[in-house]
Amino acid sequence: MIGKRIAELRKEKGMTQEELAKALNITRSALSLYEIGKRDPDTDTIKKIAEFFGVSTDYLLGQTDVRDRRTRYIQPQNNKIDSANSPQLTRKDERDIEKILDEVRKQLENAEGLMFDGEPASPEAIQSIIDSMRIGLEIAKQRNKQKYTPKKYRKNEKEVSKNE
């Protein structure tokens, strides 16, 4: 994934491998190996590449489809929940999630030296963390309900469509 992203960004800038390698202070052959996926860059090089193109390291690594430094993770294909058949969260589930998030928010706001993307965590960064956690907790609750609810208590698709 990282190699494809590097090549894509390089081509969008209209640069050759030689030009980009020179700008990053790496060899052209190393860059070529990164782009074809035969070698992965080290952490420092990934940071240099991300900084050079103005994208996040998460974008380069394929963890997000958003190029800027905000974090918006892609849910892996095999972990998707079938929304048509997924159980809905109850008010109690939502209260439980809010309680957990409130505790985490307090801990984050009171943490000394908390860093986010290499800079001191701003209120917006903390909110991004909370928003991401909310999505994760909601998905986890739905998966657990889907997995652990006995079949006899699950709503049948036909019953749902008849009631609508």
C-alpha cells in the first residue's frame, strides 16, 4: 500500500524518482524498491515522505483515505457489519458508551504532556480521539450483540419487513 501511495503522490507532483529521492536524501534505488513493494521504508523515512507531500503517515500506510493530518480510519472489509441485520443500540448501550467516553475525556484533558500527531493535544485533537472511540465502541457493541444474542431472540428479516 505504501509504495502505491508514494508513487501516486510523486506522479501527482510531476516528479521523477530521481528528483524525489534527492529531495528526501535517499537513493533512487531505495525509492524504487519502496514503490514496487519490495522494501518498506523505515519510520523516519515514512515521516519525511509524509511531511514532504503534506499528508499524514496514516495515509501513506493505508490506514486512512484522507490525505491531511486528520485521522479517519478505513474499516477493513472483513470487519464490516451488515447494517440491514445488525442489532440496534438501546438507550442503555448509548448511556454505557457515553459513560466510558466521559471517563476517557477526563483522563485525556488531565493528562500532562499529552501529544497528538507530534504536537500538544488541542481540544480539537481530544475531540477527534473521542469521536473515533465512539465509533469503535458502537461497532463493538453491535458486533457483540450480533455474535452473542441467541438466535431465538434475534429478529427475523421477514418479521422486520412485515412490521414496516
